[in-house]
Amino acid sequence: MRSIYKSSACALRRPLLILFVVMGMLVASQAQDEAYISSIGLRGGPLSGVTYKHFVWPVSGVIEGIVGFNFQNDRTVSFTGLYEHHLFINYYVNVYGGGGTTLAFNSDTFRWQAEAIVGVELLVGTLPLLMSLDYKPGWSILENKFILTEAALSVRYILRQ
């Protein structure tokens, strides 16, 4: 008798799991349809500066550009280009990951880095503001060393929604 109930419970779990997965996909696609298109703002961390994000694919591909300044470490100026894939948890929260490259220089050095990025982004209530927290480790190609200290908080204004 027990095995009949057990197999019935297993048979019921599968349709419920499928239902939850489909509903989750619908909620995620609705959030993606209502996502912003471009935003600009300030980035604060070891390398502070200006950040700009723009969705380039209809679903979740994003190009991010960062112009950074590090006045504590030899007054370095950097230009970063990243491609990110955003996964929308709901309308207000998404997580992202991706990679790109950075060119950085000061009066006597030049640095070229390959970088990865992972982060979480939050839409601030009904305001056209985004806050994000990310970690961006890199590998300095010319110096052959890892740079693992780059985490930042960004605040962006939504330009187009």
C-alpha cells in the first residue's frame, strides 16, 4: 500500500515542479520586458568614476562603459568596456555577470587588464534610480598579475525605460 502512495506523490511533484518553472519564466520575461534601456551614474570603490549601461540585445545583454579615476594609486585613469548578461529575479532586482577589458595609465605606466564582473542591481522604488554592487577581478596582461581588490557600489539614473 505504501508504494502506491509514494508513486502518486512523485507523480504529483513533477507537474507542480513544471508549473513553478513555467511561472518563474513568465515572471522573469515580464520583468525583462519592463527593464530599462540605458542608465548613467557614479561608481564608487577603489577605482571611482562614471558608468554607463545600455541594453544591446532584446532580452538581457548589456554593454557597460566605465571611465575611472584612482587618485590614491599613482593618479591612474582607466577606460573599461564590459559585456554583461542580466538575469532578472523580478522587476526590482537582477543579477549579472560578464567580462571585458580595461586600459589604464598614468604619467609613467600603462596597464591592460582582462576582467570579469559579477553583481546585483536594484531598482529604487518608483524612482528612476538603480543601485548596484559588483565585484570585478582582473588579470593585468602586461604585468602578469591578478588584481582582486575591485568591488564597487554604483548609483545610476535611468535615461530610457
